[in-house]
Amino acid sequence: MPELPEVETIRRGLAEVLPGRRIAKAVASIQKMCVSHLDTCIADAVAGETYDQVRRIGKILIIDLEKVTLLVRLGMTGQLTFRDPKLQDDGQFSVHPVTGLQRAAQHAPDKHTHIVIEHSDGTMLCYRDIRRFGRWIAYPRAEADSAEELRSLGPDPLACPQELEAHLLKALAKTSRAIKTVLLDQSVVCGLGNIYADEALFGCGICPSRPANSLAPAEIASLAAFIPPMLLQSIANRGTTFSDYRDSSGHPGSNQNSLQVYGRYGSACYKCGTVLEKCTLGGRTSTWCPRCQS
Ligand SMILES: [Zn+2]
């Protein structure tokens, strides 16, 4: 599932190619994926509009057109790619046996491509989502920043790294929920998911099941200092790809090679050699080292 670094990698790619391009036509084949707060459906509303900028808050991608703003949530398997038909698909075209994902740098729309935006110059923006949990939400541009989806979010760790410690000190004192569960709560801090929450807790030596309000101020300070550089490092690696995540040009990231604990339960801790354990918190699996984290 794409988290902050993956969505930011997609954003940076799209920010290079979308602004200034004009939308000729859009087709959205699955209506439940689209929520319009406009007078018309999303496909009709965006036709004729020109892209202005591509922003991000947490895991939400924000595409500003002239009069319309699109909020895009990638869900579990959403892929948002820019397709230039003039470019050749790469030579590695094949289908992943489990996910059905086409391993091409850019692929033509297929049965999992649910939204296609065609531009006046022949290029396209394609949204492909095998499990269909993604959502496109449209607002009049003037109302987008006060949208419910954005108002309910806590601070983005990369937008305000200096204020993260003070914010976490206040927020974590208020709850006895497990620290792992609290880090996943987008209203506390937005952008972290299962991968980066597990990695941050390992990096700071904190057991994921600890009540948030049991953390010492020094532990909270270490989390606040660890999270932004961890996210930036993953962005430098173009995100983490386990199965479906692709950047805006269709390529996988490489941060999965740098992960310390996520998904490694049953294997030896890289720091101390102890076998990593897993536990379930808030319905999500956490991987942690019983020796390095307390
Ligand atoms: Zn360890």
C-alpha cells in the first residue's frame, strides 16, 4: 500500500509532466471510485481544464486544475502513471503471476485501468487499481483546501519537521492506545502506514505495543527526529515496492532493500541476530525485535 514516500515519488514525477497540459477527455469506468462535489461527474468536469500543480498531504495526492481540484487516494493497489504513446514500452513486458501486474515501464490501459484522462497532445494519465480501494474526489478548487478529507488529517511529517516533536508530545500524552496504532492514525500524523511505522519504532528501539502515553519525552523526541529523514531516504530510493506500487513512469522503487524489520518476522534482526517477532495491533501486523525494542 502506498505510503507517504511512494505518493511523494508519484507526485514528483507527475509534477514534471502534468502542469500546462490540457485535458481533452476523461473516462471513468467505475463510478463508485469517483466522488464529485461538483455539479457534474468528474469526467465531464475535468474535460477542457488545464493542469496547474500537483501537491500532496500525507498519502493524498492533490491535483489542481483551473476550476477543479482532484484528491486522489491510491488505496491498496492504485497506480497513477503518465503514458506517452510515442515512447516504446520497455522490453520487460510480462505479467506478474500473483498480482497480474504488467511489468512494463508504461503499459496501455487494460481491464484494471479504471480512469483514463486523455490530453490534447496525445499523452494520458492512467489510473489502474486491481483491488479498487482507491478513490478520486473532486471539489471546486476554491473549496478543496477545506475539504473534509484534508481537514481531518494531522500534520504531515515532511511539511513541518521542526514542529513534529511538540505535536507528538501533546498527541501521545492523550491516549493509551498502542504507539503503533497511534502512528497509523492519520488524524494524529499523516502519511505513515504499516511499513514506515514498523521501521520508525525499530529505529527508535520502541516496542510497538507500548501505550502511547507511556513513552518518555526522550523516546518521543527520537521518533520525531527519526521519521522525517527515514521518509526522505525512502523518497530518494523512489519508494518501497512489494507488489503493486509503481512510480509515475511505471517503475518500481528500491527502498524495500533498505527495510530493517517490516515483513521480516521469523528472520534474524540485522542489529542483534534475535529472531524478529510479529504481533497484531489494531488489526495490522507489526514486526519487531524483542531484544532491540522495549
Ligand atoms: Zn534486534
